[in-house]
Amino acid sequence: MKDTANGEPEPHEGEGLKGPPLGEVLEFMRLLWAVDHGLQSTSKRMESTLGLTGPQRLVIRLVGRFPGITAGTLAQILHVHPSTLTGVLKRLEKRGLLERKSDPLDGRKALFALTESGRSLDIPSEGTVESAVQRVLARMSRNRILATQDVLTALAQELGGVPAPAGSGADATDEKPDAR
């Protein structure tokens, strides 16, 4: 390893950056990309080991928690357009993990519930995104978790992935954590 102009050794490929800091924005973005990469990698591993991708498993867990949920409500919880969810729901239904029933109050809506096979997958499992999240959250204080949720919510709102609360102004990100 040779030294840089400022006397610090140059990092080998795969090592962390040593040198001038990236600054808050670039460092935060770097970490977001690392999380995104980890989500994608873990989702692919989950498909190999559990037979479900990360998004499919999240749908299974949500339908298990809210039997009779509509696709529209699932889409709202997941912050996706309902058409984005259609493929996931169809694949899970085709595999016999979800069942679709017409809403007796509005035949245009479908209600989703887990089948017996789906219920067998609606359990905590190692090697999933949620198990990694659970381990990390167990190491964090409640205040750190709430602060992180605030930052991620504000970023999602800024990027258009989460609608801002009605009547929120520029100070919406300064809400107190216990206002949830």
C-alpha cells in the first residue's frame, strides 16, 4: 500500500475510504445505497432459501397481520401504486399462499387472506430482511429509532415516496417523537 500526498495510506479495493470525509450529504447517500444493495442481495438470498423475495414476504406478513385486507390498503401501507403490487399478489395467489375473495360490500374490491401454506410462512425467520432489522432495532434506543424514522420519513416525503401529512409545512420534520 503506497502513501497518498497527505501521508495516509491509499485504501485497497474493498476497504473503507481513508481520506477527506465525504460530507453529510454524500455520506448519507452512500449509506442509503449500501442499505438498498443489502436489501436487494438479501431479497435474492431469501428467494433461494425461503422461496419468497423480500417484497413477497412483506406482503405475506402484512396479510397475516390484517386478514381481509384490500390491495389498495396494502399499497398504501407499502407506499406503492396498486398496479405495482398486482404482480406480487398474483404470484402469491398462483403459488397458493394467498386467497382472494370478493368484498361482500363492494364486489369491485378483492379481499386477501393467507392460505394454510401462506400461514406457514408467516413466522419470524432467520436470513430475512426483517430479522436483520429486528436485530439492529434491538441494539438501538427508542429515541434513536424514532429519530431515524423521522429522517427516513422526511427523505421519503421529499423524494415523493410518502405523501406529506395534510397541512404540513416546512416545520413538519421538527415534530416531537411522541406526537406519533
